[in-house]
Amino acid sequence: MSARILTVTLNPAIDVTYRVPRLEIGETVRVPGVRIRAGGKGVNVAAVARSLGSDSLVLGLTQILEPDEFRAGLDRLGLPHRLVPALDSVRRTVAVVEDDGTTTSLQEHGPAAAAGAEIGIQRVLRTELVTGAGAVVVSGSVPPGLDADVPARLVALATAVGVPVIADVSGPALRAVATAGAVLMPNRDELGELLGAPVRSPGDVVAAGRHLVRDGAAALVATLGEEGAVAVTPGGDWSVRPFTRVTGNPTGAGDAAAAALARHLAAAGEVSGVDWPTALADVVATAAAAVLRPVAGEVDLEARATWLVALTTKESV
């Protein structure tokens, strides 16, 4: 099986990162550092996967009219892509990162997708699955004009041909995909919204994950920020906690986690073949290493390598 990772971004973005000493609400704030790049969660996943040594391909929607800033941004990043023109424009997201690591994110909803957008993204996904894929990651928000169950239908295309899928979505899209056979990767808030109850502890994650796996999820990997991550699979449950607090820009940490897990899925070929203690340690190490970088889609490779050998995975009982 190919080890190539396909990522699907239905709601792409141009990511703008402002570095400021301090954000003063209601005041004029000078911005000494600005980074602008093509973004969206799937783009970040593809960029991190590539930096870790995997082949990746960005599938997604883009704007109809030229010049296409999003497509040009992917070209500048050197990320291969297959894009479907279906948007009037590509939204912008702004992350304001203060010197102490405090991050404020401004997220545009983005324009509605044109008629035919789902057919177009399904077509390119089918084509690339035939060409070869080790894993698929469907991540991010669903733009207006598309049904919330579009990610679930994309998951079904991949699982039908035996390719493992990660679904990193939220809200109605997460509810729709929960039983579709994907590895679910919500954060604490997203999982709580799905359950309709707060997630207060790793034990809550394990209980929820066992229920979700019984109902049709391939596995659950919940990212819990400073508390690490918990994996619930048909073969067992594991947790990893960071051994140090990491400060920086958390935007994109979840995408880095998804990239790390996708590489293990692609190597194993199926969920049951994954070395989950090793994979979960990689998820936490890679996410933490992303926090150290100034923009989403990047990781501190030296820090990741150090943490990979230092983290300890605990099996739940």
C-alpha cells in the first residue's frame, strides 16, 4: 500500500499570523512581525507530514476567479495539490500571538461553496485513492453551501477501498461522521459538544471512546492540551501526558497531531496494525513541537525528537 497521505480541506484559508509584544484591546497595536501563508487544517496536516518525511497531497476547494491566492500559496509552500474551483473567495484567518504565548484567533466563516463542489471533491478523492493512498485526513470546517455530512461521505469513499481515515471535524460534521468508520480526533471541547456533557478527565474520554467505537468509529484519539492525549481503540486504551509545559502558538497543534497519526496509519495500513503506544507518544510530541513554531503547519523537529524518546504511554485498565 502507498504511504502517501491525502488531506481534504473543504474550507481553505489564507492564514495571517501577527506577532506582537502585547495585545491591548481598544488600542493601536504595532505589529513587528507578520507571516502570511496558504492555510486550512488539511494544508497544515500535509505540511507537517511532509516535514516528517511523508509524501502528502492537498485536496480541497479554492476560489473560482483568478488570481488564486490560495493555489499560489500552496505552490510557494511546495505542497502538491488537486483543487476544485468552487468559492467566490478564500477566507482569511488571523492569529495574534503575544510574546508570552497568548494567542487570539479571528476566524472568518468563508463564502458559500458553489453547486457541484461536493461532486468535484469526491471526483478528485476517488482519482487519488485509485492512484494510491496510505491514509486520508478529512479536517476543518464545512463551508456554507455544503451539508454537514459531506465529511462522512468522503470518509465512506476511502473506507470502502480499505484506506484508513482520520476525521478532525467538529459540531454537526462530527456527529455525522462519528459512526462512519473513521478515526475521530476531537479536542476536549469538540468531544464534549458531541457527547452533550463536559469532558473532565481522561477517564471520561475512555468511557466516551468505548461507546463511540461500539457504534462504528474506528478509534478515538482525543487531544487534551496540557493533559496530553488519549486513544481508545478496539484493541485497547492508552494515554500520554507531556512531561513539561510548552508555551507558544497552539494554532495548528491539533493538525500536527493528525499528521503524526496519519503517518502511523499509512505505515500500518489499518487501525488494528498500528503500534498505538508509539503512535500516541508521537501525537503528543509532534503537537507540542508545533506549539514552539511561530505559524501553523510547522514543527520544531529537534524538540519532537527529544520528546519522542522521553514520553511514556500508559495503558488504561
